[in-house]
Amino acid sequence: MSDLIEISHLKKHFPLKREWFVREQLSVKAVDDVSFSIKSGETLGVVGESGCGKSTLGRAIIRLHEPTSGSVVFDGVDVAKLSKEEMRVKRKDMQLIFQDPFSSLNPRQTVGTIIGEPLEIHLKLTAAERKARVEELLKLVGLSPYHLRRYPHEFSGGQRQRISIARAMALNPRFVVCDESVSALDVSIQAQVINLFMDLQEKLGLTYLFISHDLSVVKHISDRIMVMYLGKTMELAGSDELFANPLHPYTQALLQAVPVADPHRKVERLLLVGDVPSPINPPSGCVFHTRCPKAMDRCKAEVPEFKEASLGHWTACHLY
């Protein structure tokens, strides 16, 4: 498989309101020098604590947030350099599914209008053609054609997320960012929606960036997993490899924090001390050194290079 997306040194900093007594412009370093690639037809999972930059990364890739610097090469084209009109045309290939299906759907519009709107804007379809396509999309996500006349409040959470998925699939995208798309759902409904994602990927040849804080969900759906902390990439490896052989101390702590169902099984946990530092003024050197139980003097002064420790297994740690 060839690379569909190549991200190189991507940064997204949000400038803060500047006070008169502050000399330099402060900013929140939400995504800070991240590089990776996603192959066509692959699912790349992104995990990390809340506030680590996962959602900002996904939105910067499809330019819902304008990148501060870096490149996002999609199918050979750097979308970070496209004009607004060129990006409008390209946006058909890149879609986003939000976390909360209730707030992401217009409560004053019927399901038919919600799903049909991108068809009208981008493809200029007639009313009859839109209706036929909406019915086809509803069947594709496991809903019935008669649902198109209903409003979002008449559906359950799982059904509303299926409507969001149908809207994202309306323009036949090639790449979809799933931003915590199952975290607001019950566990049984989560399984149904994840299976739907996997079925659609097989039928339509989709490529996913799957953002979640639930490690079990990410392991199930992802081909590779990337671990983020304070806007930076800590580790990147195949799903099975990452769970079997985590290299970075932060990844090890995340995996050991997963609850074990057996009350009699004792698990050694790598406890992290202190709080997550502010992304406005991140620590020098390795951003994780203030909480890392394996930190060395070198970690405080030198930024670790994100390099391949073994075949297909990348990490940013001075231990390797």
C-alpha cells in the first residue's frame, strides 16, 4: 500500500491574548512538530490523555484549523498550501465525524436535509437525485429510508451517530477523521458502530484517523497506533506490537492503567507523578521528563529524536 497522507513537522499553535506587560507573544502549543504517514486503506489510531492534541491534530490535517507550519500532503498535494476554493474542492475527499452526534446535527433540519446538504452544495444534484442518494446512504449505515423525514431528537444516540456517518459518506470521501466518534455511546452500541466503521472501510476502501482515549477500542479497529503527549508524538507502532512491546515509559503507563477484570490478578503499575505541564510553556528537552520515572539528566536538556527503534516501531526516547 502507498501512503495516502504524509504529515511533516506539523504545528498548530493558538496565540493567546497579549497583555501589555508581556513582552513575547504566548501561545498554546496544541500540536508541536508531528510527523507521520497513513497508508491508503489503513486505520491509524491516536491515543493520549485529554488535552494532548489528538483532536487538534485531526482538524489541522483537514484544515478545520489552519496549521501554523508544516506540510500535509494528501495524495501528492500539500493541502496546507491550497487556496480556499481549491480546498473546497478537495474537501470532498476528507471528512470528519464528531464526538457528540446530537450537537453536530442541526435540530431544525430533517435527516434528509442534513445528509442531502453536501450533495446539493458539492454535486449540484436535483431534489429527486438527492432523495435517492440519501435513501441509499441510510441503508448503508443500517437505517431505513423512511427515517429521512424525521428530526435528530427522534433518534437514539447510536442512530444519531449513524446519521453523522451517513453525512460523512455522502461525497464518497477517501479519508475520514473519527474524533472520539464512539466515546459518547453505550458499550454495546460502541461495538455496533465500530463494526460499521470496519464494514464501510472494506466496502468503500476508506482510510481512517481514529482518535480515542479508549485503548481497547483503538486496538480493535487500528492497524497502527500513535501515542501523543503534550502535542508531540511519543510512540508509533503496529497495534499488536505496541500492546505487546511498549517502549516509551508514557505508553507503558497508559497500558498499565487499563483496568483488569480479574480481581485476584495483581498488576504492577507504572505510576506517573505530578500533573500534565502547561502547553503554553512545555518543559525543555523531552516534554515527558517531569513525570517520567526513568528520566535522566539528558532528558531535561535534549529533545529526543523520533526514530525507528525496531522495524516499524518508532519512539521518541533517549533510552533507545
